Amino acid sequence: MTLDLVIRGGQVLTPTGLRPGTVAVAGGRIVAILPPEAEAVARETVNAQGAHILPGAIDIHCHIRSPAYPNRGSVESETGAAAKGGITTVFEMPITDPCCNSPERVVMRRDHFAPRALTDFAMFAAPVDLTEAAFFALRDAGVIALKIFTTASPPDRDREFAGLAWPDTDAQMTVLRLAAKAGLTVFVHAENDALIAQAAVRATALDKADARTHGLARPPEAEAAAVASLLAMNMIAGARLHIAHVTSGLTVDVLRRFSGSSDFSAETCPHYLSFTEADVARAGVSAKINPPIRHEADRAALWEALADGTLKHVTTDHAAFAPEEKLAKDGDFLSAPPGHPGLETLVPTLLDAVATGKTTMERAFALLSGNAAARFRLPSKGRLAAGADADIIIVDMGAQTHITQSTLLTNARAISRLTDGHRYQGRILRTILRGATIWDGAAIIAPPGSGRFVNPEDPR
Ligand SMILES: [Zn+2]
């Protein structure tokens, strides 16, 4: 067999652990992990001496929003940022204008992304029509999962949130039941709407320029109460349920108490793992994210939950905004739009955690990649083994990643203040998508359209 690519000289993260090896690739797939001394001739040889050869990350929670809002970024700019950040597949959320809430819009967005994407991608949809036929139609359109919020749609964003906002628990129960029938995963932004509404009224009496006001306007009990309610309902509904961006020790405790009660999973994000409310105060409204970044005890509880398996995924919740959108609300934590870029800091956060002994390389890449492939039924993704897609990153753990706004590829670099100046141990030297280098350590070298649509109904 003629090989297209061999990667030699590194430590390969295989499903059975890290070991020295040579990765052999043909036709976009890994054909073998060979012993390091094995002969292998290929069209291209990459020397990874002293480096780690790891699975590309799968970001299961990303907001690119294109084709709406070109001022916030494009499919090229944001999937380019993903590639630089060691991410080879992104799951794109349905919040766009208009909301991605029908099979036709899923196809339209798929066809918009396909000629532009630098990474592979999947599409979420919002369930606007709570009928069995509508759910089966979304499944047949190839969505990776449904997304809902347990909160009302934000002011003036009804078009973007059409089908997403389901604050009534009876509607949430219906979504879970119908999704269970259709075999769809339900991905939930969980905060209790009534508790948020009450807290927001109290917050209007406080200093809106103070980061603590945002924390008080969206308190941890609102998250925990929504999660507990969803998990209780899912004991009857029996859906595949996923809880987005867990922020607090209280919610971790709820997840543990419901362990084994239904088929659910949960994630957290790098900003909750690396930062606290004090960092938000320093960075200003650029660092306003919903739910809010909390306190040191919560940060510690999230790391514990990653270690004991309560949380099985780390995701970006990447949200690009144009600087004028955030800066128009400078000094106003109550009305500034929520979200921060994360595509270029997700993998560095976990590499740094490996370097400092917070986690192992095996667990880090289960959290970044392997668990996502298993949970979202993408059997060709998330592992370095014969037969899998050759989605690979090469990492130098002896070097650092220094994040500065000017070197970010995301179009939202100007609002990327939370992570500005941050140093992470570990540096991504190269990102490879299905055997082709897309990021060479200095630049994006693949053409737009290198990425492909992936979905659980057609795993290749
Ligand atoms: Zn999100």
C-alpha cells in the first residue's frame, strides 16, 4: 500500500495509552500505528521527534453564526481559529438569524459551511415544532443534536431564538419525550427562568459596572435548579440529554446525585476552569459570559468533576462578537451581550493541566475528543487507531502557548480580553485533518472547503 503520510518519532496517544510509535496514513485514515523502528515509506513524512501525537479535538459547543453577522466572523476565520487551536471538528450551534430550526435551514447552513470550512463540522437545530414528524425530519436532515434553553429568549433576539427558548417545564418534558422517540440528543442551556427573572430584578438596584452584579443576576442556584428539574424529567422521558457549560460546585453536586438515573452527560468550558469573577472584573464586559464565571471554590469543584467523570466534556462555547457590540455596552454587565472566544484556548487549557499534573494526557483527550466521538456517535473520530480519520495534532509539551489578541485568528480577537497575555504550557505545532495539514504551526495552509459535514446518521 502506498502511504500518504507517516508521522515519526513522537509519543502517540493510542486507545491503550501513550507509547512511542509511527502513525501511518492513507486515504485520509489511519491505517496503522507502527512500532517506532518500523520501515514505512510515504509521500510525506513528518518528524515529530520529542513531540506528542494526539487526536484532534472535537468542540461540541461552538457559535460561529455565519452566514448571519459577517462582522462577527466568517466560517473561514472561525474554523481557521479552531484549526490553529488544535480542533479538527466543530459542532455549530443553531443561534443565527434566522434561527436554524428546520430541515431546510440545516441544509442551507450545511451548504454555506461546506465550501468555506477548514475543519469538519456538524450542525445543531432548534425544535420549533413539538411534533413527532418535525423531530424525525430534523434527525433525517443529519443534525448532531437539538439545542434548547430553559430560559426565555433575550430581549430583541426572538428571530435568533425561535425554537430555542422553552422556559415552561411541560414544553421541556415534551422535547425530551419526542427526542427520545427520534433518537436525538437534547443539548440544554440550563438556568431556571423564574429564578433568573427574580435575580435580574434585584440586580437592577446594584452597580451595573460591577462584574459581581452579573454573577448575582444569574446565580448558581438557577443553574442547579434547572439541571435537577431536567434530570428528574429525563428519568421518565428517557432521552439522551446533555447539559451545557456547567459553572458551579452546586450543579456538580446535583449531577452526582442523579448519576445513573438516565442517559445524560455534561460539559464545562475553559473560562470556568481557568478564571474567576475577579478576572471578569479585570477584563470588563468582554468577559461577560452566560452563565457567569464564578468563584475559586467552583473552579476547584469543576476540576474535581472532570477528574471523577461527573463532567465528561470540555468545550469552547466560542462566541464571537464585534468589538463595537461589546464596547457599546462597556461598563454595563446587565445588558452587554454574553460570550467570549475560546477556539484557540480550549486545547492549551488542557495541555497546561497535563503539564501541571491536574490531569493526564489520556484523560485530557477523552475530555476533548474521545468522549465526544462516543457520545455523539462519530465512530471515525476521536481516536488514533487503524480505521479512524487521521485527525491529528502534534504538540510540544516543552514549549508554551502565549495568547495575545494580535496573534489570534478569530475575528473576535478585539474582545478576547479574558485570556489576553495568558501563557499555557504546551504548544500545538501542527493540526492535521483527515491526513492533510491544515495548520503548520505558523499559518493556515489548507484551502477553504477542506472541512466536511459530519453527522451521526452517516458516519462514513
Ligand atoms: Zn453556547
